[in-house]
Amino acid sequence: MKNFSIIIIGIIFISMIQGVFGQSDVPGKKLQMDLVVTDEQKIILFSGFIIAVMGLFAYLARDIILRRKTSYDSTEFDSKTDKTYEKYHSDWSDDYEELGTRKNLKEENEFKIKSQNSSLPDYYKILEIPQNATHDEIKKQYRHLAKKKHPDKNKGKKSEEIMVQINKAYEILSNEELRKKYDIYLNKD
């Protein structure tokens, strides 16, 4: 395709040079200002124009021409008439990641770094629950601590910081995947 576009550009360039050298500035010779086009020149111009237009269409349609055929193309489906297949199975969607493949990567890196620095907080102690607590126990204890330590009810200076820690602990421990990853890094110490 690259060679084809180079050929088209070359033809256009040659035709431009031809037009520039069509008139000469020889002294004593009167310039011919009338445009005289012979039949041969008309054929050359017309065929060059047709080749340029065909090249442009081929260049614009290159994806359609070179597209790989799939099993969907060879079979007859009702969805081909209303285009529902294309809505959900288009080629451009292959560029995107599957949902959930890189899930919780940020938190896992945070656990790893904090466990190496020995600064990984013990969220079980923050929520005042044992490590084998169930999801319902975690939720119940979180609500109890949130009511007890909330900055609106508790006017202490560090009540906001405590509430942030409680929220973070609940966020990690209520999510099963994050909790498993957290337990791995917590037990490495």
C-alpha cells in the first residue's frame, strides 16, 4: 500500500513539473498565453485523474479490502440484518482491557510497599475484630465504630483521622479479594 501511494504522489509531482515547464521565458520569443490542449494531452490528463481517483478510493477502502474474514461472515444470521452483532462484537473493542483484569492492583502495590517498610496498618485492630471475622461481623463492627467515633458525635482532635482509618479498614476488609491480598502481606511480617 505504501508503494502504491508513492506511485500516486510521483504521478502528481510529474504532472506539476510538466505544467511548470509548459511555457518558456526565452527572450525574443513571445509567450503564448492561450491555453491550447491537444487531444493527446486531454487523454493523459483524464487518465491521470482517473488513476488518482481510483488510488484515493483504494487507499480509503484499504481496511475493507484487506479485512480478514471470520466465521460470522460465512454464516447467515438474523442479526446481520439489524446489526446487533456488530454492536457487541466490533473489531475496535479488542483494544480495550477486559473488565476486572487489573482490579485492585493499586491497593496490592500499596500493601506490598507498606509491608516492606513495616508500616502496614493492622485493619483488624482498627476495627477491633479477629482475623477470622465474617463479612456480617465486619459490617456490624464498622457501623458500631462509625456511630461511636464519627466527628459529628466525637469532638476530639483526632476523630477525623480515626474515622478515615476506620473507613479504609472497612473498605479493605469488606472486599474479599482485597482482604485475601491484605492477609498475605499482613502475615509476611
